[in-house]
Amino acid sequence: MTFPVVGMVGGGQLARMTHEAGIPLGIDFRLLSDTPRDSAALVVRDPVIGDYRDFDTLRDFALGCDVITFDHEHVPLEHLRALREEGVVIRPGPDALEHARDKGVMRARLSALGVPCPRHRIVADPADVARFAAEVAEGPNEPAAGDGDALAVPVVLKTVRGGYDGKGVWVVRTVGEAAEPFRAGVPVLAEEKVPFVRELAANVVRSPHGQAVAYPVVESIQIDGVCDTVIAPAPDLPGERALDAQALALRIAAELDVVGHLAVELFETADGRVLVNELAMRPHNSGHWSREGAVTSQFANHLRAVLDLPLGDPRPRAPWTVMANVLGGDYPDMYQGYLHCMARDPGLCVSMYGKEVKPGRKVGHVTAYGSDLAEVRERARHAADYLRGTITE
Amino acid sequence: MTFPVVGMVGGGQLARMTHEAGIPLGIDFRLLSDTPRDSAALVVRDPVIGDYRDFDTLRDFALGCDVITFDHEHVPLEHLRALREEGVVIRPGPDALEHARDKGVMRARLSALGVPCPRHRIVADPADVARFAAEVAEGPNEPAAGDGDALAVPVVLKTVRGGYDGKGVWVVRTVGEAAEPFRAGVPVLAEEKVPFVRELAANVVRSPHGQAVAYPVVESIQIDGVCDTVIAPAPDLPGERALDAQALALRIAAELDVVGHLAVELFETADGRVLVNELAMRPHNSGHWSREGAVTSQFANHLRAVLDLPLGDPRPRAPWTVMANVLGGDYPDMYQGYLHCMARDPGLCVSMYGKEVKPGRKVGHVTAYGSDLAEVRERARHAADYLRGTITE
């Protein structure tokens, strides 16, 4: 048998669910995980425990695989480029990954491609943030002295690397507040605070052959910078705007030579424009609904793409699918909540990641599907809240 | 977290797919497998490699689990009864399992319950088989001398234990042919050869609470005693007959105190009767369609049952779902066939078990679903034949 060996770097829930999707494919799935207690390490045969930032660890792991792919975008690119020289197959490749790893590189490239983005530039220090705010406000280059510390308009600051789930992102309104992001010693990107009406995500998968599939555009509801609920497809999204968003994501995937799953997080504005917020080149929280909700899940299609197999049908199986994240709350024992949730809703799909419960930490998600959106939302919402302990009945 | 530890004895594809279904549940799934190359052992963290027939091996494994369950019915019952005395939770329990392990016990119990079965009895030797054949034929107690070696009617002989996939089953027409089954030294059950028009399976899942769910009755097409194709639901099955079959399976599950998945294999006769052929108390080949075809799969519901969690919705997600087994053929490399099958049919669900290809061995299955039965059957058939190498385009 020549079933290939796929190595995934990173032991989080994305790797866990990718392994799950790999079982039917009959592939040999290997994992490089920080600790033996990581979400994916709990369910995979012989996980390799080690630090992905250590070149020798990464190399030893990669040399045993036919292809390597990623649960996150934190692997040093210089290591990946060195491994590529040795003939390791890396999907997505480091040149594509750079756009998911570094927000400055991503913004520069997308802007060069004419992709709609918030106004942005790399800023040097808090005074430069003030100048950027003034530029956005189309006012003077320096804030008027009478404003004291206030920026002309609020600005979003992001460290170009290392952020996730709202970490590494600040909304600042004063020069004083603008100091914090520079303390990490990572370049800081300033962005216009887009007055969006909601967030969308256009998820696509692309193979080395250049075949690509687009999932329905979803609505992603964030709370404090953390994804809370995803609705597939996005309700009341005009068909043409949905097609435009899918075409945009497919174009980005092709231009950046992405292989695997690409999530394009989008802002939808009141005047009907769609701007790119973030990119992720791996299975993504906005695609978890697809596990039960689509003919082929993002996890299965990510694997098919990195193996250069023909991609599977991304179409939804139900009129509406809603996923709600389960965050850690006050109850450390979420298993107990299964009794209520499963008895109340025999069609509910519960997915827990094997992670220790900590307040605010993503420890699982629930998915419901059906033909009545309000009902489907309520089912997912109720289960997520009950498991977290926010409600008790 | 108090997520439970579920131990499964046996490392075949049923355990593999049960582990897959356990990943979203967040449980700790442990495996006792004969070899590290067994289908499930390839995809599970830290499989225990050992002989389930060895009491100490089984005991060490079981004592680390909150509940143990099974991939097959070959575990010695005296060992399970001893472990039960020690407080090990065993689901299904040994008293139920005995009916899946021993066909003589099963026939006696079902007959006592008034469940329709083929005529049957334990036979002592080939001459006794001849007497049984004569009884079935309602002829003389001994075959007429002029018939020589021939039985009055063909008879099905089964060793009461250890058979699977047509092994341990013989259809005999002469006294000479009847000698073979006795050579194993296991009691032999003789059964009337039922003139059935097709085989059905009624699959149900029951929890310790007594909650139970019934999957749609399926048609199971066997070739040489091996399941080839399963169609869910069984086409052209009158609604009342389907309900009767489900009710029969639910009754058997309750009477035998089955916990977990119970497959009741049935013969449907030309005059519209339904007779029980075999029982299996574990996920079953006739339920593989449910992985993609039902709201809750047999694997997920088996786990929910052995954990005494509320059971999931067994209803089908599509009008028709067809599963076809992929048997080993002349091509050892089935992965190569993915290119054709996935490109031809993006909605196809391929499931390979990681097993070495040997002629006739079940090494995987494919599932297709949709609204046109003929088309769905053709899709599954084509993929199974292509992967096996029976067809090349």
C-alpha cells in the first residue's frame, strides 16, 4: 500500500479534527505537538512531542513524512525554507504562509493585488500612530494640541506576528494607549477601524493542481475578538455579494499560491462593501460547521489538497448550519452537561477538544443544522451556554 | 474534567470507526489490540497490544477503563464474568453477549421468546444432520437408502462460535459434506435453508437506562456470505413490515438486555415473513452507511449507549444512502484509485481501514447518498469496483 504519511505541526483542536478526517482516508497521520496533553496528541498514534521552533526537531519530524502541513502559522519560515531545499514537501509553502504569518506582508501584498482592505500602514511609535489616525481622518498631520492625548480617530493596532483570538490586537483612542503594542518588540501595523456591520468568512480550498472549491460564505459573530457563532450560509447576504466574496477568496488563494484551506475573514460594511480582515492558511474556526454541515468538511478537503487529491464537494447538506464555540467558564466539568444537552436535542453535534477548562478558552464547539434558522441558532446557543455553565436549564 | 475512559477490545475497523466517533465526544478512548498493525491500533493513542483471551491482559486493560466494550464477540465470557465480579463495567454485558457469541444459545433464547427463526437444532454428527434434514422435509427420520448419501433437503450448518463473514457456515447437501463442520470440535447448529428473497438488517441501539433508537431497516446484499452492499432504507419494504422489524429488534435488545448497538440480520421471505438470521452486539457492517447517512452514526450511538448518555437521532439525512464494501483484489495499491474515484464523484465518501490488501478481505468501504437510488447505487458500486481493480474506468 502506498498510503501517504501526512505530518501536521501543532497539536491543537484543528489537528485533532484533521486527524479525525484523515481516518477514513486511510492515510498515516503524524503529529508534532508541544506536549503530550495537547488536544490532538490525545487521539493520535505516537505523537512526536517537541518544539516546532527547534530546527532539528522539525527536520526529524518532516523527514519522516511525505508532506507536512500546519495547525497554526507560527513555524519559523526560515526553517521551512531550509527544509524545502532538502526536498521536504510543505503545504501550504512558506512563501504562501508568510502572508498568514505576517500581517504587514499580507496587507502589502493584498493592496498590491487591488484587494479591498482597511487603510493601513506599519507604524513606528505612538506619535506615528497619531499621524496615521490623522491621515485616516483626512485631518492635519499631527493631532491638534487642544485634543491633548486623543487620536483623531480610533485606530486598530496589531503586532504583525503571533496574534490569535483577539490577542495581539488593540483598539486605541489615545497616544498613551498606543504605547502598549510596541512593547513586544514586533513591528506594529495600524489599521483604520472599519465601521463594519458584520463579519463574514469566505473559505476556500486549493490543491497544487490548481483545483479549488469554495464553501458558502458564512457569518462569523465575534465577542471580544473571539469567534462565538458561525452561521452557514450568511443570512440575507445578496447572492452577488456572496459570489464576489468567494471569487475574491479564490483569487487570493491562486495569487498567493495557497495549498490547503484558506480562510478569508471579511468585514461587510453598511454600504455593501467587503474588505479583507485576516487570512488563515489552515482549517479555521469559521469552517467547523462543515464537519457535519457540508458534504466534504474543511478538514477532509485540507488533507485532500495537501495530498493533491481531487477535492470534495463543499456544498452544505442542510439549509442552515450553526456552530457555536464552547468557551471555558466556571464549571470545570463539561461532561456532566452532555446529559441535558443530548437529551434535549438528539440531533445536536457536540465536539469537545480534550482541553482543560480555563475561563474564556475555546474548549469545544456545538453544531446544529436544519431548515429553520431561528430554531437552529437557538439549539446551538442553548447547548454552548449550558455546557459553559452560563445557563442551567 | 471527568470525561470517561472507554476501552474497546479488538483492533479492527469497527474499533477504528468507533474511535473516530469518540473524538468529538472528548472521551478517552483506549484500545486492546492483537497487534500494532491492526486497523484501529494505527490511529489510536497508546494502543495496548495483547491477547484478549489472556485473562491478566484483559484485566489490566479493563481496570484502567470506566467501561469496556467490544469490536468482536470472541472474548471468553468466563473472563468477563470474573471481571464483572471485580466491578468492571462491561457493555454489552456477558449475559447479553452470550447470544451473539453462541448461535445455539441465541436460537434457543429467540425461539423461547417466540421470535421467528429458521427451523434449527444442535446436531451431533453427520447422521444426525441427515435426520434433521428429514425432519425439515417432513419425511422419514432416516433418508431412504435409495438416496444414497443425499440429504432430504439442503441444510445450513454453523459452528456455534467463531464464525464471521461466511466462515464457520456451510450449506451441505450430502452426509459426506456434513462431516467438515464437526472437525473444529465446536458444537454444530443445523438450520433450515430458508428460501429468502433478500436479507435485511434492523439495527437498534439501547442504553442501560433502557432508552433505545431504531435505524431505518436496510437491505443487505451478500456475496459468498460476505456483505457486499447495504441500501438504506431497504427499497420497496412495506412500511408495516419495516416497523415490525424495528419493533422485533427493539424487543430482542430489551429481552436480552443488550447495551450498545444491536444488529439483527433478517431473512425476508417471498410470503412476506421476516426471520432472524444472526445477531451482533457491536457496530456492524450493515450500519456503516450511518456514518455519513444518519444524523447520529451507529458508532457515536454505540459510545453514547455504553456511556449511558442520551442517544442521538438515528434518522437518515438523505433519501437514499448506499454503502459498498471494498474487498481486496489483485491491486495492492488502492490509494492510486482515489484519483479517479474522487475526481469522478466529489460527493463520494471513501473509508479505508489501513489493512493490508488480501484477496477477498474487507479493506474499506465507500458510501454515496442522494435522492435517486439507481444513481446512488451506481456511484457506490463504481467506486468499490474501481478501488478493488475489478474495473479500470
